[in-house]
Amino acid sequence: MIGLISATAAGAAGRDRLAAAWPTRAQVYDGSVGDAVRRAFAECEQVVCFLATGAVVRLIAPLLGDKVSDPGVVCVDEAARFAVSLVGGHAGGANELAREVGELLGAEPVVTTATDSVGMSGLDTLGFPVEGDVAGVTRALLDGEPVALHAELAWPLPPLPVASGGVHAIRVTDRLVPSADQNVVLRPPSLVVGVGASKGAPVDEVLDLVQGALLDAGLSVKSVAGFATVEAKAQEPGIVGAAERLGVPVVTYSAEELAKVDVPNPSDAPLAAVGTPSVAEAAALAGGGELLVPKQKSVRADGRPAMATCAVVRRATRGRLAVVGLGPGARDLLTPRAKAELRRASVLVGLDQYVDQIRDLLRPGTRVLESGLGAEEERARTAVEEARRGQAVALIGSGDAGVYAMASPALAEASDDIDVVGVPGVTAALAAGAILGAPLGHDHVSISLSDLHTPWEVIERRVRAAAEADIVVTFYNPRSRGRDWQLPKALAVLAEHREPTTPVGVVRNASRPDESSRLTTLSGLDPATVDMMTVVTVGNTATREIAGRMVTPRGYRWQEETK
């Protein structure tokens, strides 16, 4: 919950805007400011104060405990010009909250955390539990000192400016390791604990068994990603309660699914009880991985039969591939989600000219693999290979990555051993349409005239079908130096079904500094004025030029009635 506090009418106006935007996330704290701050600080994960920073500092100073448990606090001035991340920038989420508040109120977010200021990922913001000398290693990274990365597990991490060696080190492991000065240990969510339990098994018995098994195996409980069990035990209080105490989810499988999993220690007891010869081992192994701890039974102090079993599996590393559409070129048409994925990736793969567009957005330590025109399949293979090595990869393309871009070759190479995320972007057709007016107001189709990958006979058949169906057509890749006859041929096919006066929109370098556009007609378009940086949109029989704009009517009845 986010606590919202104000002292004046001006502050209340901004407070109420946030409350309206976050109806389920925020709570307004009324009464005296001091009491409101104390209550919100104790009850909320985050607090937004429409007060002077000095006043908030004095009010929360006696309440501060530590950076791990304190809520994130953001201060907003009464004119809503600035949203200042005051306390808990990383652990409390105040930095991100300041940005969110700034977005909602039109305020400038003020973030002074050192890593955020230089665009570097904070070690305590990676989404993993972190142990050790976080401050010292972070300082070394900021000062440019060599910091080694020792990854016992290849896990997708954001970019970090690490070196092959150094006095300071970052270690990625799920094993219990001795603490060391100038070292940080990151705990990836690599372990799955399969759990079986008799009806009524106590929470403490299940929890003690799991924690003991991990400790004996030299594994960290902080790397437990979740519990796994049979569906019949999905609501078993002992299993559910132990998972809640560790803060992990419970995944369930049917008895039929578990019965198909090969295990080293099958038993007749679970077969009779729930229909599978194994629960703990089979559930742990159901998602794949390496069995580190075979089935163990709990030990009860009173000597009565065990009521719980567990097994531990290290799941296979899954790299992450984000296929990111950069939009048509303008920075303000690059989506926030695309920016976030670019900053999350430790490896960026892309066409050199597209990399240049967003190079300034990359975090320090990002490894960039760029190549020239014509190497699309090579880039797709490279991106998938890097993801299979456990990297966080961003594969970029212009427009939308799924439209004549990199998503198709990449997903053709990928299998289910990596996670794939698609990030949509504004296409060239949409950008051109917005410049021209509303040419895509009714049914429309995009057709690439490049016969590099598609035979011309197929392209022509598609153009003819669109012509006969009276669909607005946007031509991608309309003409190049070595391919100059396809556009005239396509226009001729359309002319068999449309009037010479049919509006045609021509947009070159949509949304870029040298953007140009013009309206012409089907008979008036000179193909020699078109190149590969151009998008050509041909209207249907209803498309009109209205006040210098290209408009394809939607076909609303009220429009017909007013003609």
C-alpha cells in the first residue's frame, strides 16, 4: 500500500490525483501531518508526502530503522514540479515510485542514488537476494575499479561493468559459501523443492525438513524459487504455510503427470494415497533439472511416523530473449516497455544503424553485437545462442519486431529452452498513416514488394487479391536500385480495379528529422521518386483527399446520412 499525505489544499489536489490513479494501491492519511506520517510509515510499503523535504526529514528521522525494512518515501512540492526520492530508493522502491509519480503529475523525478545517476544497475535492484559487501562492491563499480563476475550458474542478469578479475567480486551461486570481504553473493531462483505431506502435517515440520535438507546439502534457502507438489495437496496447510513463510509459490501437478516422471525412490505409499509412486521427487523433477537432494523424510521428536517428505532440484538455466521493436525512428515513439527491455539486457544484438539509434539508452556493461545489412538470419541465430547461454538478450528491429523484422527468424531458431518476450513497436505503416491523415480507417493490408525471400509470382497474387477485395494497401520495400520494376507492376495491378484518381500517400523516413510526405494519385505517382526508405499507401475506392489529408471512411451510417 502507498500512503498519501498532504498538509495544504494545493498538496491535497496532487494527493487526490494519485489516489484516483491508484484506487487499489493507495490510501489517504488524514489528520495531523505528524500522526499521518507516523501511521503511514508503520503501515505502508511506500509513502508519498506533499510536503517540503526538510519537514519530511524531521518527521521520519526518529522512525528510520534500516534500508531493507523502511518504506520508500517520495516528497512532492505543492506545485507538483518535482518528485524527490528521499528514502529507500532501491529496497523501498522510491526511485521507481518517483518516476511513476512524475509521469502522473507531470513532475520531474529527482533521483540521487549513485548507480541510477550513472545508469548502472544497482546490485540490490537485480531482483535476486543479495548478501555481502554491497556498498563496497558498488563503490568499486562506480569508481571504475575491476570487479570480477564469478557465475557458477549462468542466469540472465542485467548489464554490469565487470572484468575478468579484480579484488572485488560478484558471485552468482545457490550454494552456501563463506562470506568474504569485498564480495557480493547473488542468489538466483534456481532451486525447486518438491514436497509431500500427510494430511494435517504441521507447518513447522514441513519447514524444518526443507530448511534442514537445504542446509545439509550446502544450498541457500534464498535460492528457492518455489515448492512443487501433487494437485491433491494443493491446499494442504502444512505445505501452503511453509511456502508462505519462505515467500515462495506452490506449483502443482496432477498425479498422472507425476506418475510419468522417472525417480530414484518410488514408493507404494503415495501411489495408494494420491495415485503416483512419487510426490516429492517427481514434483521437483517435473519441470526438468538436476536432482541435488533425493527424497528425505521429516524426523519427529516424539518418534511418531514422518508426515512430510522433500526433494530438491536445481532447475535448468533459462536465458531470456526480448525481441524489441524500436518504432519508426523518433525517440518519442520508442515505447517505455522497449526502453526498459534495452536497459535490462546484458547482450544487445542488432543492425548497426539501429544500434546507433539507441546506444545512449544502454546501461554500462552491455555487450553489443552489431552487424550490417543482409545478416538478419545470423543476428537471429546469435541472439538465440546467447540466450541459451543464460544471458538476458535484446534483439532489436525497426518498427514492430514482428512485422518484416527480426521476430520471425528469431522464433524460428528458438525452442522452449529459453524465455521469449515480444515488445511491440509503432510500425512504419502506422507512422506513415498518422502523417498522411487516416488512410487506414478501414480494412487494410501491408505487402512487401521485395522478392528477396518471396517469389514475385506470390507477391503479385497477393497484390491482385487486395485489389479485387478493395482493401487499402501499404507497400513496404517498394523500390531499390537493383529492383525498380516491382512497384510499377503492383500499381498497374491495382489500377485494373481502382480509378486513376485514387489517393496515394508517399512518406519517406517517417518520424525522422528528414521526414517528407506528399499526396498524389494512382496515375500521378512516379515510381522513380520512391526508394527503400519510403512507405507507399494506396487507398481503396472510398478513400478521399479531404483538406489535404488522405482519409478512408470507416463506413459509419451517420456519415452516409449527412452526405
